[in-house]
Amino acid sequence: MRVLVQRVTSARVTVAGEVVGEITPATQGLLALVGVTHDDEPAKAQRLAEKLWQLRILDGEKSASDIGAPILVVSQFTLYGNTTKGRRPTWNAAAPGAVAEPLVDAFADALRALGAHVQTGAFGADMAVALVNDGPVTVQLEL
């Protein structure tokens, strides 16, 4: 499981012109793009959620847990794209939807259980993600 985290001042996911998930923090928030591979499991989703919740990448070296920053979770199978050969990425390392969707949900649920205000995208949908990256700060988390 990989999580690409961006510190944002705003982020929004739309599907077919309708907003399905949005954060407009009074301070900062986090956009978490989540990719799942074949051998991932709920325990890994839990550990990554804990890591993200405590990650000190907000102003003043604060974490989302320190200031109650909102988090927008968006599934992103392309985080497991392989571009080592040719000009066309392969997606063999990305888990199929039946495996990935419950784990992305488990990640979001684990964040909520920790106290996070979480919005999500729509798994498997053609999503338009708009964001204002603050800093810019982008960090990849992986266990």
C-alpha cells in the first residue's frame, strides 16, 4: 500500500460534474492518494492511517492530529504503475478493484476512528481532482 500525501489549502473531487468529496480547511489539510497492491491487508491500512494522522508536515511541524486537519482520501491505482520498459506504463502491481476498494475504505475508516474528519472520492469512478498544494509539500508513505 502506498499513500502519496499532499499538504493542501483546498482539495475537491468531482464525478460527472458533482462534488463527491471536498476539504476547505480553515488552516491546512491533507490530500491522500491511496494505491493498493496484491499482498496488502487491513493491518497495513491501519498502520498507514496512524502514520498519516501523526505525520508532522503541517506548518510549525504539526500533524493532522495536532490541529484536526481534514483529510481527503482518493483511490489511485496508478501509484503502482511501472514505467521501466517502453513508453506505456503497466499496472500489474496494482490490486484489482475487489481487493483494493475494501482496503481504501479500511484506510479511511481507520483515520475516522483516530478522530480525523475524512472525505473521500468515488472508488473506480472517473474523478476530477482539484487541489491547491501548499508549499508545495508532497510525501510518499509506504510500509
